[in-house]
Amino acid sequence: MQTQTLRDATGLSQMLRSRRKEMGLTQEQLGQRAGLAAKHVSRIENGTHEPKVSTLFALISALDLDLVLGEKGTVAPVPSVADIF
């Protein structure tokens, strides 16, 4: 998955749904991983419910994602192999 810049709840909802499908998970499976009901996952993905920060972090973790914040207009550099090892 490529790094994405999100600026609103709609973009976040779409990204979460896209990542879940990319991983081959159902809403039920994602809910189990994140400690949420499938119905709650559905509402978040459909944009009818904006999650609490703790719920957002549970979903991010369950989807094997990181949350990276940066100044608007800047993109975090991808670490080089030398930086990793």
C-alpha cells in the first residue's frame, strides 16, 4: 500500500475500507481484530459514524498500518535500506 494523504473523514473511511479489502478481511474479521462489532466497522466505513481516536488507533493497528503526521504539503521520506539496518 502506498502512503496516502488524508484530509477528511470521508477519505479516511474509504482508505480503511480499501485496506480491509486489500487484506481480504470481512467487516466481521476486522471487527474481531480491533475489538469492535462488525456493525460499528460498517458505520465507520460508510461514513455515518466518526470513530473516537482510540477506535481509530485500534483499526489502524488491526489493518497493520501506521499513522504518520507531518506538516501540510510535505511528504515523509521513505527510509533507505541503510536507515533500516
